[in-house]
Amino acid sequence: MTVQLPYSNSAIETGTGATIRVSMSQSDLLSLGFPINTTVQERRIVAELTLGDDGLPRAISLPLPLEVMKEKE
């Protein structure tokens, strides 16, 4: 599942975009509209963040199967 981020300028393209792996909290993913089960507390989910040519985020996707990691204390 991929969510396009509405606040980036997709008109800027020079062919230098990139995708990086990040960990996000379940609440952050829920606020973006991802259907995440919140029963697992204190966990972060690995997501792929697509950066545009201008370095700003364009989209977030969740590779399947979901990779869940425990919050660092």
C-alpha cells in the first residue's frame, strides 16, 4: 500500500529521486490513512519513503509482509 503525500511538489523532477527505509510509529501511519492494527503496543513499522528530486518526501509505502520492530527505550 502506498500513500502519496499531498504537500510535496511533484512538478520538480530531475531524475534524482530516491527511496529510503524508515521506521514509523503506528500512530503516524494511522494519521496518514494506513489501515494499521493498533493492538501491538510500543512497536514501529518499517516503511519505504520516496524522496523527490528536491529532497522532499513524495510517498510512503509499506512493503509486505510488514516488518515490526520494538521501540528503543
